[in-house]
Amino acid sequence: MFVIKADKRDLDTKLGVLRKSGKIPAVFYGAGEKTTSVTISITEFKKIWRDAGESSAIKISTPTGDVNALIHEVQVDPVTDEPIHVDFLVIDMKKKIRVAVPLVFEGISNAVKGGIGNLVKVLHEVEIEALPADLPHNLIVDISKLETLDNSVLVSDIKLPAGVVVITNANDVVASVVAQVEEKEEVVVAPDLSAIEVEKKGKKEEEGVPAAEGAAPAKEEKTEKKPEKK
């Protein structure tokens, strides 16, 4: 089991000072344990986070005793992407729990290799149930059975470790191959410049810029002059 050392957190210590010392704040709760604030080494945590993920049991070693937990939530810095706070969920090692486990795709699909189609990963994780000690870090999906476009990998095809039961529907598709579609090059039609010229000429004639040949001249309006009053 993965083990990480935790120290009691001094709430008077500023977060900036804490992080500069190579530690980050964390908290654990659940399974009858009261919410407890601690500090952990950022270097140790990043290694465990990479190797254990969020589906493997971790032992948190504290000055008052050890607790078993899962990484429940990790807050990361939006700029550096470094973890800045961790929530651990305490678990009972004697009780089965349900977690989502990531899938790792391995093998070579002849359908993809032969250019028949492209691999489509429908699921990236599945839900399982097991005792905390039996929880796998991930599950392997073998895509070598994808020989043609008619083949697919189902949840039921995934090999499970001893003591692990899958909760996700066994008939759900995990991966398949879809036919490659050739993209047709778009043909750009050049504009008919002569048509544009004719259209512009007609518009000018309507505005009276030159009058069309043979057109009747516009009638001149006559203003009747009224006699002057004496």
C-alpha cells in the first residue's frame, strides 16, 4: 500500500510560507473520522498521485495514528498546474467500496494498422466494486481483437483482478473502429465579373446617370406665373 506522512497543520502558518517549505495543506474525513487538517510533502504527494491515482488505497501516517484513505479531490494552481490542496476520503478496509477506475488501451488493432478505420475510445473509465486492498490502479483494454469494422470491445471483455466486480453495464462498448472518411476538397467558383459589370450599369441607368438609348425624355414641369396684384 502507498504511504504518505502527514503532520498536524498549524493554521497560523500562511499558505505561501507553507508552500515555500515544500508542503501543501490537506484534509481527511469520512468513515467516522473527524475532519482533520494536515500538511504533506508536495514531492511525495505528486509521486503517489501519479502511481496510485484516485482509485488506490493510501495510508496516511499521522502523529496520532494511521488512517486509510483515497485521494478524493485535488486543487491545482491554474497557472503552474501544481497541486495546492488535497482532500482525502477515509475508508474502512473491511468494507467494499465503489470507485471509477481509468482504462489503459494496449495492443495493436489490425483494422487501424491496415488503414481500414480509426480507433474510437468510447469509455475512458469504468465503475467497479472491491475491498480497498483489491482496488486496481487501472484496467487494461486489449484492442487487438479489433480486426474489422464489425468488431468492438465491450466492458465484459475487460479482464478483472481477483475480488473486483464491474458495475458498469457489461454490454457497453469500450472501443470500436469506424471507417475513414475522405475529406472532399472544396471547389471555389470564381465570380462572373461580366455579370457584375452589367448589374452595376443597370443600377446607374435607374439612377439616371446615363439615360438608356431610346428612352423617353423626362417631362419638364411648368410653373404657372400668377399675375401681380396692383
